[in-house]
Amino acid sequence: MRKFYTFGLICVLALTLILATGCSSNGSSGGNSNNQGNAVSTSTPTLVTQSMNLVNGVITVNAGSFYDKPFTIGSGYQNVNVTGSFQASGGSGNDIEVYIFSDMDFTNWSNGHQASNVYDSGKMTVGNISAAMTAGSYHLVFNNNFSTFTSKQVSTNANLNYSMWK
């Protein structure tokens, strides 16, 4: 009976040792354990606001012509708008028209056909640009088609503002 008791005690101790060794090799203690496969990323995406300058400085818009600045808004952009200001000089009215067209509407407008616009300043000397936008291809246009003889100097700054998840 004593041999059976000793044999049982040895088995229990061996099993305890095996379990203890197995737990420490998978735990955080034990020296050289490698837990890289068990890591869980807890980073949260952040909405980052960005701005891209479309035009800045003085541009010349010839008589009977227009200045065109094409730009594209990506599908992942959120809270998109174009903001800015302009001041025209030259001619009897010191005036300019500022538009934002979609790519398709710009093609129609520039060929003399009916077109819709996202923004229309009207004929003005000084103005602010402000237009909410969605994904797509667009054109910021400074129009002087109505002036037969006089070029216009336009001091302007326009920015594309948007947010993206990063």
C-alpha cells in the first residue's frame, strides 16, 4: 500500500510540474516568451482635417476668356468645402465672375451650352467663395468672357478643405 501511495504522490507532483511549466511558457512571466501573435490593436481612427490650396496670388484673365483651375475630391473625403476670396481690377467695372462646375458641366459651359454650377458669385469686384462639395472632378473658374476689350487682374486665394479618417 505504501508503494501505491508513493507512486500516486509522484504522479500528482509530476502533473503539477507539467501544468506549472505549460502555464508559465504562455504567460507574461517566464523570460523569453513571445506574445507578438497575441497582440490586439486598440488604435482608434482619427478624423483629420486638411486643406489644399487651389489658387493663391494674382491671376490675369484675358478679355473674352476665363481662367480654369481643375481639382478632384476623393471618395474618402468628408466635410468638403471650397473657401476663399477674390478681388478684381481692370475695365470699367473692375469685375469678374467666379464659378465652380462639375467636370461635365464645365465642358458644357465652356462650349457655350447650358450648365449647372456648384457656386456662382455673379459679376462682382470683391467676393467670398464658399461651397459645400462632394466627391468628383471640378473646375474653379474665373470668367471674363463678358469683357470684350479689357483683361482683369484678380487677387485671389481659394482652398479645398476636407477631413479624412487616418
